Amino acid sequence: MYYGVFNLFCDIITLSCRSFLIFGLVVAQVRARVQLNVGKNSDIPAEIISFSGLKDGQEHVALVFKNADTEQDVPLIRMHSECLTGDVFHSSRCDCGEQLNECIEMMHEQGGILLYLRQEGRGIGLYNKIDAYVLQSQGMNTYEANNHLGFADDLRDFSDAVLMLNALNLKHVKLMTNNPKKLNALKDAGIEVDSVVGTHAHIKAGLSGNKAYLETKIKHGSHMLDIKKIKKP
């Protein structure tokens, strides 16, 4: 339930609209229209939403496709953790960028909400992730490298993602993920997950190909990923 909806102003020139959707202490603050270019699709329309009042103070955002937050009873959502090297630079060490693009293309077709979470390197930060890359080049897997640097396997906390969903009044969703930790985080918070939609296994070739990385996520991180369901870039 919304405790209040206040449309403060709409800037016709920039086509951005600021609205406050108050749910407890969390505010879905600014909604702006954006056009995305992903894969073979150009000019994908979406709304990007900023929030205030989140626990960790990070600038997490939501991307909404086809008004899924207001027009779909059980929208598709994805909680995507930021990965500069994969999302932007298309590193062959991981499949993060490919998963992000797959998500956007699917949501362009059927609608959905993408939560883009500032959780670089499973929460250890960009510079520490680069340190972990050095250790991986010496033979450690992604989890061993993080542990060697003094970090747990996964430092991410998805409670802010739950608060973002609450602020958008979303209590019943379909979840796009291969990660059981994300599924359990929603269920434990009382979000009803109608179904789980997995992403493909995006296998990359090259000197630092990501097949071993994906196999490690399956074995060590219990990811629900079929390595045989390969989708090459």
C-alpha cells in the first residue's frame, strides 16, 4: 500500500518526471524516460527510477519496461549486481554483461523491472575485484580469490532490493535468476515468487574464457545453471 503519492513536477523538455512514492521510509524518488540500445534492438523504451532511504546509501536504480510496475499483476524482475568489467567492458572473465543484455531484451518483449544494484564484485568493490583477478590469473577460482583477500564468498545483502520492490508496491513477482541466494532473499522477506526464469549459460572463448568461472558458480555457489544450455555471443 502506498502511504502517499505526490507528483511534484514534470520537465517537458527533458521528459523527466519526479514523483515521490512513499512506502515507510523508502522513497521511489525520480522517474525519467530513457531509450536503451541492446543487441539488435535499438531505442528500447524504459523508465529509470532513483530511490532514497535505502539502507546502504548506494545509488541503486530500477529500470521499468512496459509499465510493468503498475500494469502487470506478476511482473518479471531481475536483481542485477553491477559489474563494470562485464556490463561495460565485456570482459571474458564473466557472463554478467550477457545476462544483463538477455534480461533487457526479454523485458523489452514482455515487460519487467530490472533492479540494478551497486554491488561490484559480489560486494567487495571494484579495486578489490581487480586484485581478485590477479589471483585468478594465478590459478584461484573466483571464490578462493575473494577468500584470500579476506572476504566471504558473497558479501551482497539484498534487503535494499526488497525495499525497492516494496516502494514500487510489488509483492508478487517472477524472478529472473540462476542464484538461489537471490530467490531466498525475496522469499524470506515475504515477496511471493510465482516462478523462476533462468538465464542462459553464456560461454566465452579466449585466453581468460569464462567456462571454468561458470562451473565454479554451479559447484561452489549452487547456481541453478545448466552448463549444457550454451549460448555463445
